[in-house]
Amino acid sequence: MSRGIRRKIANQKGSGTSRARADKNKVASIQQRARDAGTGYAKLPSDSYPKFTQMPCEKIIDHGNCQITFGVDRIGILKPGKDKDNIEIEPQVLVDTGYGQNGEDGCYMIDIVAGRQSLFKIDSLQTSEIEPLDAENLSAKLQTIQHQEEQRLTSGPSFVNDAARIYIAQKTDVDRAFGIINTPNGSPAARSAVAIKADAVRIIGREGIKLVTYAGEDDPLLNSLGGPLGTRKGIDLVGANIDTAPHDLQPLVKGYNLVMCLQQLMESNKYLKDTVVNIVEDMKQMSLDMASHIHLAGIFPPGGSPCQPSAMLIAKKPWYELTFEMNKALLHCGDIHRATVELSYLESSSKTYICSTLNNAN
């Protein structure tokens, strides 16, 4: 290798090192300016949050008010408090439930949370015991908020009040845990589950998204407990967590089958229209024939003699009867066609039923 080539390579290495050093210094400068300002990414937010009550079996990774908890199924559910006579009273209190509390095996879980008990301050501002915020009661309201937060220094998991959560469980009652209504596809208990909850949830796939139920193509037809999967379950799209009229869950429509159904109904309507047009034309022709035929009658005997039937109408009578019977047959064919469409597309047992037998929406 020539001396000039070696010098060129050395210069390139030197320039690369210099650029890396400059980038590092630039980052350090940005971080220092953030620390000096005392805002932004230099420090964690200063808002208060409760201390999580950790159970002996749990391991926690935390940073500020975001945590990953490893343990057993632990569901925080709000239940009415009870007085000394064991009578339910308000306010509601957070109670730990779940298969972990019951000491059952096979109920490990991972709970990822950001913003524990984030509804506290909102609840305080909306309490019905204090008048709306104004200059006169500002001090009283702030004191009430401070008192409520002092009473809430510690907290377990709250599937209602925590801001955002991904809950992964080996065994849990997921619908009960998150307050989800029962739907046609059921609410399985004591099953593995992954649940995501936040103010807004987005799932983004650059090359598509598939929502799939049942087992994989080559998987055994068993659930996580080793039991049979049973009947195939579909997908329930439940808007607003409600299933009462007019928001009752109904089967989703299958597009291709609906298109074929509508096409055949349009064809049936065309048959009906053509048949009616034929009847109108036949009646028009009959009217013309009736208007153009002539009666020839003498004056004797007195009062005249009975007229002979019109030879032209007698000649066309078989044709009239034939066309009427043909049109009746066409109308009957229309009835058969409509019945066929109904059986093909409007019966749930048909392969071309326009609705899904698995998936529902409201």
C-alpha cells in the first residue's frame, strides 16, 4: 500500500473520530442546558402519586410513577366500604382480588402501568360535597384535596383509576377485572389473558393487522390449561361497553355475500318489472281490439236481433289467454326466485348467509 493511500485512510479515520466526539459534545451540551433550566427531560415530573403496596411475592421495576410488576394475579376492584355492622356504605374502597390472593397455582402475571391512581385529583375536583371552584371556597377545596391525597399515600393496582396498563396473566378473569360486559362470544374465567387499557389505544401495522381467534394452523386445539378449545369463537366489537337497544350486539355483515344477495334481488325486481310491462302491453292491445270491432244488427224483428260475437275477438281469445298465463308463470318464477334468495342469503345455516356467524358489533 502506497504512502499516499495510508495517509488518506488515516485522515478518514481521524475525521470520523472527530465527528463522533463533536456529536457527543453536542448531546452533552443539550443535556447540560436542560439541567440548568430545571425543566423538560432534565428531571421527572413533580406531581404527586401514591406509593404502590408491594406484596411479598412481587418484584417491581419502577421509575417515577411507572412500574413493571412481576407476581401473581392481582386485580384491584372498587367495592363499597362496610360499617361496623358489616353494611355496605360509600365511599368505595379498593380491594385486592384475583387468583393470586386465593393462593392458586399457575396464575403468574406481569403488570405494566404508567400513572397509578391518576384520577385522584380529578375525583377531588369533582366531589359533590364541595361547591364549584370560586374565590370564596378555593381555600376549602384545596384543603380537601390535600386531605384526600394524604389519605391515599399508598395504593394497590387499580384497573379503574390507573392511567395506562398492559396486563399479562397466566390465569385471570379478564372481563371481570376490567368491567367488560358479557357478549355472545362469552367471558371466559380462569384463562390466560393480555389486556390493554388507556384513554386511547392504537395498534399500528405497516403491512396490515390481523385479529385472529382460535388456534394456529398447526397448533393443538388446546387452551393454556391443556383443556379443549371447544367451539370456535369470534370477535365482539363492543362500542361504549353496552349491549342494550339501540346498541345491541348484532352479527357483522359479510360484504361479498351481501353484494350477491342485492344483485339477485335486483334481478328479481327486473323480472317483476318486465312481467308487469307485458301485462300492460297485453291490456293495451286488448283495449285497441275492443275499440275497433264492429257490431252488425238488423232492425227486424222489432227491437233487433242478438248480435253475433266479434269474429276478431273470438280469433284472438286463445292468444289473450296464452299471454295471461305466460305472465302468471313469470310472476310465479319471481316468487320462486325470491324464495331462493331468502334461503341462500337470509338463513343462518346457508354457506352464503350475509351475516357473520362469529363476529358481532353494535
